[in-house]
Amino acid sequence: MGVIQPEFLAQLRRRYRPELLLVLVQLEQLFPAFWPDIADLAEQLGTDRASLNRSMRKLEDQHLLRRISVGNGGGTWVWWVARQQGELPPVDAEPAWVLRDLRTRMPHRVTVTQRWDWARRHGIPRGTMRNFLTGGQLVMRERWQLVSTPYDELTA
């Protein structure tokens, strides 16, 4: 994996405020990672929640960071940080649930950002999908079985 390339960091230093780069460098040392509450991450990084959230949003807007926050206590994942000019996140880097289609035995990777679209395409209400993804039922609609969750990597 490596670290942020020095030449890339030098380019970024000329374009962005030091506070923004400090957050980028700190997150690069921690990712991929999950925090149940963004305030925990802010405390870990020695900043306040609002400043951290603002910096993370700016980094995302500049395509230097990928994160996802899951509402209602689902936490925040930082799953990619750019380390060199032009780098793109790997396609399979985003946290995801793996579901097995019991009819075809094929696995389906459902990313955190695509979970509601996936549910809609399969005619599954949000509440049902939420209950299934959080372990409230082992098999959904007698077809989909939960194989793994993005939270599994946190306990491994």
C-alpha cells in the first residue's frame, strides 16, 4: 500500500491549507477504518467534530478521500485516501455486505452506498433491508442469505 508520495504531498501543500493536509495525512495512516461516531475520530485526531467533518467533505470534493457515514448510529468508514496523483479507489475497496442468492448460489456484493438502490431494484422496502443487513433475519424473502457484513472486518 505505501504512504502518500512526497511529490504528491508537495503538490497538495501548494494548493490546500495545512489543516486539510494534516487531516489527509492522519486519515491515510488509519484507513481503512471505522468509527461508531465521528466525534470519536475527531478526538483521536485532536480536533473538533465540525472541523473534521468540514475537512473530510473538502477532501471528498477534491477526490482525495472516500468515506461513508451510515445514519442512526451506523458509524463512519474511511475506506480510501489518495496517495499519488491520479490515483483512483479500487473497485472493491468500499465496505459491503456479501449476500448469497440461494436460487443461483451466486454471491452479490452490496456496497454501503448502493444498499438502498439494490433493495429498490429487488422490490425490498428499506425497513426490511435494514433489518436483514443488521442481522434481524438470516434469510430475506426465502432467497437472500447474509454471508458477511462490512462490520465483520472490524472484529477480525
